[in-house]
Amino acid sequence: MTRKQRQTSIYPLRLPASLKMAVREISREDGTSINQFVATAVAEKIAALRTAEFFAERSDGADIEAARRLLRRSGGKPPHPEDRR
């Protein structure tokens, strides 16, 4: 077994015909395979779920009042001239 074979697995996926047709059309327009489209879609969903979990876990320890005080504070230095738009 090659290294690449160990890094992937086969999963038979059942899609409603309308979804498969849409995926086929979009992947054809993008110049990718249906497999690549589905793998990318799954990766994007996993990233979204993990990002939501990340912020949910950290929100429990958030000090909203401290953040508001920080945003209301005055002072600081103006941006360096090269940093201006």
C-alpha cells in the first residue's frame, strides 16, 4: 500500500439526484471533479463547526465589561505616517 492510499479512504455517498446534478454542474464550471467539490465542501463545513466551537468555548470566560472599557479608553498614539491610507 502506498503512502497516498493510506491518507485517503473511500466512502460511498448517496445524494438526491438534484444535488448531484448541481454538484456536477458547478464542478464542471470550476474545472474540478465531483469528488474534489464534495471533499472541499466537507472541509469547509468542518472548519465552520470547529470555528463556532472555538468561539463558544472562549466566550464563557469573556469579560464583556473589560472589553468595553478597553474600547472606550482614550489616549494612544496616532498611526505612523506610513501606516495611513
